Amino acid sequence: MPDIFDLAICGAGPAGTASALAAARSGWRVALIERAPFPRHKVCGDCLNPGVWPVLESLGTAAALRALNHAELHTVRLVSLKGRALEIPLPAGAERAVTRESFDAVMLQAALAAGVTLCSGAPLTAIQRQATGWSLSTASTSLTAQTLIAADGRNSTTGRLLGLVPPARPGHAGRVALQCHAPLSLSYQGTVALELLSHGYCGIAPVDATRMNLCLVSDAPKLATTKQEAHRRFQLPSDQLWHSLAPLDRPDLPPAPLPGCFLAGDAARVVEPFTGEGIYYALRSGQLAAEAAVRHLTGDPAAASFYRAAHRQLYRHRLWVNRLARLAVTHRSLGNGLLSLGRYFPGLPGLLTSKIISTGTPRPRP
């Protein structure tokens, strides 16, 4: 017999654990399905902007996450193809970096302490809609739930099994990313940097006193060349371990595509990695998805419309900065032009940065 839950959540990253914590602490039976056993590595920029802290405070995990080994970031550095650098100071305490492995572990432990049931170590293999909800299966377990949240990232297995993800275009490899934790160079202490490369860009941020997160983004056919360029620039060892992520570009999916089904984080909308807002969007959308799921569980017919409106509002005022960043790094002549403009008008990059690190995020309801 399958186990019975009120809510099944696919994916134990920030969106999934935020959903699980919010729902479990409201008294609902929650199952969290994660394909990889913990601890597990995740390709991520590892940066936290101030918007995350009100959400984490309401989830009860802020203190534990503040105590993690981390790096404080005080400068944004933008570097053109010709090596010209533009530096923008950040307010004290505005931004910090912590590895996703550590971040996710704290969030998962909090979810387990709240009574969430973890099903890990095997990918989701089947989903079926039933009259009373959903039936889900992995190679090692089966369960039923009245409500479903997909929080399993840009390559969402849940979205694919539900037929929500459009098929890949033939011959279109798109952009891909490589990420590693490399020895920290002194020139990047306290600095989050974006540097344009011949065929892409790299994002750099220290994560502690000895390591920095290095992410490379490039069109797939040029990835090997971009990797060689990074090895030369950062003097990386030939056996440097890299983690890959593809694709980076994917159409947005509807946040409430089916009755009793909600998509959170990158499963619904993918944002450009460099701007450092990904974890905030994951946490907040996960929290909102949990509220929508609870509304559905209590018979609210407007649960889906509530989530669609809340999800749209979440991205409305700052997503234009993310889109501008994507244009700048995918059209390097535009990126170089914007950097040149920033040198003549130093207030412009400061304005864009303030949109990302703004602490004016509305405090979520507990």
C-alpha cells in the first residue's frame, strides 16, 4: 500500500524545503522527494541577497544559516572583454555567500525536525492524477497526496512527467554552465565578479576564507574553449573537478498548471544565475506555493488563482534587471557598451545593483 500524505513536494532544494517547512508547521502531512542522497552538490552561484532573510526568519532557519561558514561580499566587479573593470561598492552586510551543500543541509534538517518525511536516493519515475489527488512513484517508494508541488529545478522531472516541458528543439544545444569551488585568489576577497569571456562569461564569488565559487556560462559548442580560457585565467589545476548544468535557457512554465499542482523556484521560471536572486526567488515562491497548497487542501476554489497572482507579483518589479543581465552576457558587444556607459555614469550600475540587493522586500506572513 502506498503511503498517504496531504502534500507531496518534489525537490529538496530551497524551494522544496521552504514549502515543506511552511506546510508541515501548519500541521499537514508532507512528503519530500529528492533524487539525490544528502549531502549532495548543487550547481549554484552560492550568493544570498538581503531578500532571503525575512523569509528565513519566518521559516525559523535564519539563525542556523547565519552561523554557517561564509564570505561577506562588499564589492561588485564587472570586467569587459578588454579587461576594463568597473567596481561598485555594496552596503555593509548586504550580500554574503555560502555553499549550497551547507545551505540545503540546514534547510532539510529543519524540515525533518518539523515532521516532514524524506524519500531520497531515487528519482521520480511516475505521476498519475487521481480523483482525490496524485499518485507518485520512485524505484524505492510509492505514495499518494492530495496536493503536489514541483520544486525540482530547471530540468524538472515532475514537469516532464506531467507533459509540461516543451520538447527540445532539434540541433539546439543552448547555453550550459560549469561550476567548481577553486582556491580563492586574493584579488577576489570580498568581491562578487562578472567577467565577460570570448564565448560566454564567468561569475566568481568567495564562499569562505580559502575557496571561491567559479561558474562558467557558454554556448554548448564553445564550452571546451571557455573552460580552457578559465583554466589559464585562474591558473586552475588540470584535474580541477567541474559540475555541469544544462540547459540554462528554458521557457517559463505556468505556476499552477493543473488542479492541486503548483510549480516553485526554477521549475516554474528560470532566472539568469549571476544576479544572485535565484535562492530568494526559490525560497519565496516555495513559501507561496505552500500557502496555495494549504488553500487547496482546505477546499478554497481560488487557490490556483491566488498562486498565479502572487507568483506574477513576486517577479514583477525586479525581473527586468535579470533580463538586462542576460542580454549583456549573451550579446557581449552590448555588455561592453553598458560597462563603458557605467564608467561615464557611475550612478547607473549602482542603481541596477541596488535593485538586486534591496532590503525592501515585503516581510512574508508566518
